[in-house]
Amino acid sequence: MATDPDMSNPENAQQEVARLAALDAGGLSTELLGDFLDVLTAAVSAGRPLTRRQLGTLRIKGDAAARRGVPLRALLDLYLSSVWRLWRNLPAVVDAEVNPQAVVTAGEVMLRASDDAVAELTEGFQLARRSLVRAEVSARREFVDDLLSGSADVAGVLGRAENFGLDLAGPHCAAVVVADKPFTDASPAIIDVERAVEGSKGDAGTLVASKEGRLVVVFSAPDQRAVSHVLDSLRTSIRQSRVDDGWSHRIGVGRAGSSAAGVSSSYREAVDALDFATKLGMDAPIVDARELLVYRVLLDDRPAITDLVETVLTPLLGSRGGAEPLLQTLFVFFESGGNAASTARSMHLSVRAVTYRLTRIAELTGHDVADAGERFALQTAVFGAKLLDWPAHRG
């Protein structure tokens, strides 16, 4: 049969105080108290405050608690509960009738020790938390860079992905948002987007971060329906956040891929899609890399497309007014499906002016838009010129 500890024994009394204080603090380990009760008892008996060395030990305890994930409130509860529970067991309090003044001195020492203990524990805890946060931020940034660049060890990236809630075994997509104002890791939009996207999927398998001024969202993409759902949530979140307050923005999305390599490829496709959209003057709010594959094909063999552009379009440089008006006419003409009237309306020209320009282009290049074969070469060259920013950047 268990017996109550002999509370007249100082050691038993302190052990019981520590046990009950730990329960008050939600079941923390009494190890976090260290020798605090011994130190406090000795300080009260001597009528002196805690020494600098003893205070330094408390700071170390605060550091250790933070690194173990103990909440600061629980840690302080442990220490303060142990203080008031220890009070009645102190020799000065037990012998209060014999020496009342000793109780006053003991109370002053206890109150000061409690104040000093809270200050040191808090300082150690907060310094450790700042260090941990910096380490977490640094690790997250390094992971994001390694994941998106595709240059790091794949096995290592996959292992670290789990720490950030990502299971890259299945297909994932990368969506990239650009806006007038660059994104940073401190942008409030990141939290808004993270909540919106995670909420739309019902899990936390999403990574939201900034990269080179863009907002990047990596998410699970088992099918196209899931991709569309996330993009809708992303657009809604951006519209409702401050990001859309007087800003213009666009979303590029890459194709889904598995493993770290799939994410990296999807990210590059999303960035390329945004770049293509800018060069081609597209105004769509969402640019899907799947719909721009033909442009990637054009640039995959850059020497070949450069040669085509130079060969077909160089004669336009000799026209009065330069090549730009004729190039823009061709671009709008092809975008309108080869409709001269629609081209005229878009360019605020007369149909006769458009027709004249097309005739002049045929005379200079030898390629007539009315001929299917010549039109294909001319159209390919025109879109190639847009992507290469020709003739501003020739060669």
C-alpha cells in the first residue's frame, strides 16, 4: 500500500512540490526545474538574491525549454507554481512564530527571486525561439530554392519535403504569380493564399513562397479538375487581398509532374509561360503552359528560329517607317484568324490600310498570306520575332 511522502523531510517536500507544480503546468517534466528549488531554498535561508551564475542557469533552462517545444506559458507556470507551493515548507515560514521578521525577509527574497527567474527564463526562451525561427526560415528558403532550381540532390530534396508538408511521390503543379509589386516572404498575401489553397484542397500538402519577386504555389495535382480548383481559389484569394488593390497580376501554371524533378520542371514552365504571355501581348489572367507548348518548341532550337526570322523578315527592315508597323500588322492579323476587317478594328486602321500593308509585306518578303505554305512560314517567323524581341535584339 502506497504511503504519503514524509513532508518533514526537505528532500521529499521538494520532490512533492516539483511533482505538483509539473501537474499545474500541464504535465511538464520536473527536469525543467533543475536544482531551482534547492537554490531558492538556500537563497531564502541566506537572505540574499539569486547570484548571477544561478540566474544564468535559469536562462539556459529557458533556452532548453524552447528547443524542446515547451510553451513559454507552461514553463513559467511550472516555476511560479513551484514557488508558491514551496513557500509553506521553507524553514523561515515553518518557524514564523519564533522569528516573524524572518518571514518578511523570506517573502522579499522569494518575490525578487520569482521576478528574476521569470525574466531570465523568458529571456533564454525568446532568444532560443528567435534562433529557431531564423534557422527554420533559412532551411525553408534553402529548400524552396533547391526544389525549384532542380539542381540539388533529388533524394535529399524529397527527404526534406516531408518537413514542409509535401509528399512529392504524386503529381504536383507549380503556379507562379507576378504582380506590379514584387512579392517577399513577408508579404501578407502569402498567408492569405496559403489558407485559401490549403482550405480548397482539405489538406496541408501545399507550399507557398516567394521567389525572385514572384509568388510560387506548389500543390498536389492528381488531375486537371484539382488544378482548376486550386487556381480558382488562388485567383479569389489574390482578388480579395491587398495584392489586387490597384495592382495588375497574372498567374502562370506549369504541367503536373512527379517527384522533385516534376515540380522543378512545372515551375520553369510556369515562368516561361508568363514570359511568353508578356512577349506575345496576351492579356489572359491565367497562362497555362500546355497551351503554349508550340512556343517552347520554337525556342528549343534557338539557332533555327533565329535563322528563320532573319531570313524571312529582314527585308521588312528596309520599308519606310521600319519593320515594326508591318510586324505588328502581321501579328494582329494572325491573332485575328486572318481577318483583315478584325485586324483593322484592333489597330484602329482602315481595311484598305491593312490590305496595303499585307501587299507590301508580300512584295518585300516574297511570302503572301493568301498562300497557305507561305503563310505558315511567315506566321512562324512573326511569332518567333515576338519571342526573340526581334529586331530590337538581333543576332
